[in-house]
Amino acid sequence: MSDYPLIPLPLSKRLSYRQTHWVIFIALGLGLLFSGLQIYLDYVAQKELQSNIRQAINTIKQQAIFAATSQDQKLAEKVVQGLGYYQYISKVQLLDDQKKLLAQHEKPPFSSNWRWISDLLFEDELNYDIPLYLRETNSFAVLKIEIDSHILAKGFLDRALLILLTGVIRNLILAIILLLLFQNLVTKPLFSLSSTLATIDPFNPEKNRLPHLQDHDEDELGQLVTSINQLLQSVDEKISERERLLQAMEQAKQHAEMANRAKSEFLANMSHEIYTPMNGVLGMLSLTLSTELSPLQREYLQIARDSGESLLQILNDILDLSKLETGQLELEQLTFNLPSLIHDTLNTLKTARLAGLPSAPPHLSSNLSILTHIPDEIPSYLCGDPLRLKQILTHLLSNALKFTPEGNIALQLRIEQHSSTHLILYFEVKDTGIGIPESVQQHIFDLFNQVDNSTTRKYGGTGLGLTLSKRLVTYMGGKMGVDSTVGKGSTFWFTLQLQIPTPLVNNNLLIPSSPSSVA
């Protein structure tokens, strides 16, 4: 079943509503238009009443002339009463050639408060004096006819209302018939299509087909269903292809992860086997150096021992990276003296440089100094892994010394967050060296990464130190970053959460914060 059910549309948004709205609107408009036209034609016909009266007079004209000639009042009465039967004629008089009244027919006046309407539509009264030629006396009699405009208007309005109602009702009935036809032919099939589409299950592609609509196989709706089914078929094929690609990618990823895990596990498990022969080689070299040797032999053996120690450091970094990748690196929680740890780290770098060890940073100038600053509010004794902290500081300081020909390197600390049981320390190693381009900074912590290929040739190094430091800091729950400007130097910083030993929470034993230097 689809996760997206068909949401009922608001009434104003429905096609059937808008269709009904417009069809009724058009039907009413056409009904009013044609009814108005018919009413106007009827109004024009009423305005031409004289021709109708002339036609009526022609039917009784000979009888009126005979009545006027023979002075036959009975016949005259029949003539005027015959004309009086017409609805609109309110008064009829027949006068002889002497203008004497022979006969008269008059209807009682029609009283109404709506006569002003008839006055607007027609004249107040329409009078006709029709001469009748008397051949015997060679004179004229007169037939007088008066038309009541209110009766004329009332008849017209009655007919107009009937025409309007019948026209509107007729068009509404036609609109309803059209709506029902449109509902069955278009709206209902479209709603069926949308309902079927809403029930499509994306997890069963073979069922994603629309049934053909009954009686619509060869029309536009049938073509629409066919097009949708073709689209669904194409979508199904694309989804199937995507699933195959995802499965292949997942399998390749799993194989790569298994290979990487196997490599890391192999290196981590082989640490003892690697350390044992290396320590044996270094031990034997140290023992040999303690014997009597010629100066040339001692120089050769010293170089061999120093190279072995450098190789051992590289192996340590590689094994640490492998343990980090497999999650086998174990962190210690020991109480240590932070100022002493920093002092030992600086002494180690100084001793390596003075001894000329290959592990010492090259290109150290006599004008280069290392400054340290530890605020008084930082406790001297903290709880954490001192070995890993010293390893991180050693890598960062060695890196700064390596790329700083002259000037100074500053190691500064400050408290970023503090509580009664732990604190977060901010470490910063700032140098005045060559700097790092901005485009390289985001990749500087990648494995075996250097600023460029010439860096390795000029300054040496494997590119493991920064990567290992970053991963160690992250593994210990901290963060590491770099800010650098080419030609002005770099600032590597990291944060670590360290515990305050319970018996020493209020200990204020600190080393002086005055700068120290490596000469």
C-alpha cells in the first residue's frame, strides 16, 4: 500500500466543482441572453400594435360602414362589442357622418399601483380614430378605439416572466444533463485513475499497473492509461537497475571494509612480532656501541641505531592507526602532572635535536624558540592518558619546528569548560612558519597527506603525524583544527576533556607560566 494516501481536495480545488460552476454559469448566461432576446422581440411586437388593430378593423369594417349608413344601432352594438372582446381595447365608439354616437362599448378602468411601469414601457393611452367612408352620402363615419397601456404592459410582463423562467429552467436542465454526461465520461474515470495511482505499492513494482477503463480503450483516457503504464514500466526498470547498483556497491563496500579490517587486524595483531625483532636489533646495536670500536665503526653503528629508532617510531604510528581503525586502542586513565608532561615533551625534542637523531625535526635555527604558557587556574594534576597526550603534542610541535625556519613557536593552554569533576582544555601550537594554503587545509589531516609533493623532499616526513594526532583527539572525545595564512604561520589547536583527581581537586601546584625556550 502506498505511504501517500489520496488527500481529499478542498471543494474549490475540485475539477467537478469548477466544472459545475462554469457549466451552470454559462447555462444561466445563455438562458438569460436568449430569453432577453425573445422578450425584446415581443416588446417590439407590442410596440407595433397598430398593425394588429388595423387587421381587426378590416374584419368588421364593412359591417361598421353598413351600420353607419343605415343607422342600425343593433348592428353597431355588435360591431363595437366584437372589438371590445380584444384584451387591450378598453373603449370602442362608432360615430355616424354627423358625429352622433351610434354605439359604444367600454370596459371598467383597470386600477393598479404599478401603472408607472406601463408608462415607462408604453404610452399612457393609445387612441385611434379610424375614418369609414360612406359611399351613399359621400361622407365619413368614425370608429374610435382606445387602448389601455397598463393592460398591454401587464400582458407583456407576464409573457416576459414566463419566457425568462422557461429559458433559464430549460438551460439548467440541459446543463445538468451535460454535467452528468461529463461526470460519467471524464470526471469519474479521472478520479478512478487518481485513486488507483494512490494505491500503488512502490515495493511491488510488478503490481504497478493501471487497469484499462471500461469503454475508454480507444479514446484520450485510454491513451492516458497506456502512457502512465509505460511510465510506470520505465520507473520500475530504473528502480530495479538502481537496486542492482546499490547491491553491487554495498557488496563492494563490504569487501573493502573486510579487507581494510583484515589489514588493520593483521597489523594490530602483528605488533608483538614486529616489536620483538626491532627491539632485538636496537638492543644489540646499543650493546655493540658500549664496546671498544673505532671512530668510523661507532659512527656507522650510531647511524644504524638512530635509523632503527626512527623506523620504530614510524611503526608505532602505523600500529596506532591500525588499532584506531579497529577500535582496539585502549586509553589509560592515570593521574599525571601536566606541566611536567609538557616539560618532558620539550626536553625530548631538544635531546633529539642535540643528539642528531633522524627523528628530530630538521632545519632548527638557533634563532628559533618554543614558548609555553599555562594559566594559573589550570590544575597541575589531571587524570587522563598522558602517553597519548604527549604523543599528540610531540607530533604538533615537531610539525611546527619542521616548517618554521626562524621566529618562535608558542604552546598555549586555556580552560574552555570547567566543572567540579572535569575540565575541557584548549591546546594551541602556533608558529611563524611557511603557512598552509587555504585549499589544502581541509585535507591536511588526511592520511599520508602533505602540502605538496615537494614538501616531503624538502622537509621529510611521512604525513602520518597530523593524521594520527587528529584521530587520537577524536578517539579521546575532543576536536582538532587548523588556522593558517601562507607566509605568516599556522595555528594547530585541539581540545581534550580531562578529569580532576578527587583528592587533588583544590590543588594549586603549578609550574611558573613564564616562557621557556629551546635554544
